[in-house]
Amino acid sequence: MANPESNRRGIRSILIDLKEDQNIRGWMVEKTNQILSRRYKAIHMAEDMEVYPSKIHRFLKGENVNNEFYDKWFEWYCKNR
């Protein structure tokens, strides 16, 4: 059961179950690829996250993105899961 006090402060928590050989970035890429489709494309995700579409593509290709991207990704994921 959720703690009502934490909800008032806007704190959310999620449990991430990683595979034995998986890291957090790999899990994020996997979840992103599961959500993207012919209808919901990376450009739509970028608009929802308020980042440039090139950041989504760099992230999915394994290139470097900044910490702000990770913060925005988790905010987006918590709202849309």
C-alpha cells in the first residue's frame, strides 16, 4: 500500500528487476524499445520528455547522454507505465 505522505510530496518509487547480466541502462533501453511502436515513435517520446529527438536516438544506440536525460526518462516512465 502506498504511503499517502509520499504521494503528497510527489515522491514515487519503482522496483527494477535486472537480469543477471543487465545494467540499468540496458533495462531502460529495453523498456523504451517495448514502448516505441509504429504509432508511438521516438519523436513522440522526445516531445513527451521535452528533449530533442536526437537524444533518444543517441540513447538507443548506446551513445552518451547527460544526467538530465536520465532524470527526464524516469519522470516520463513513471507517468506512462
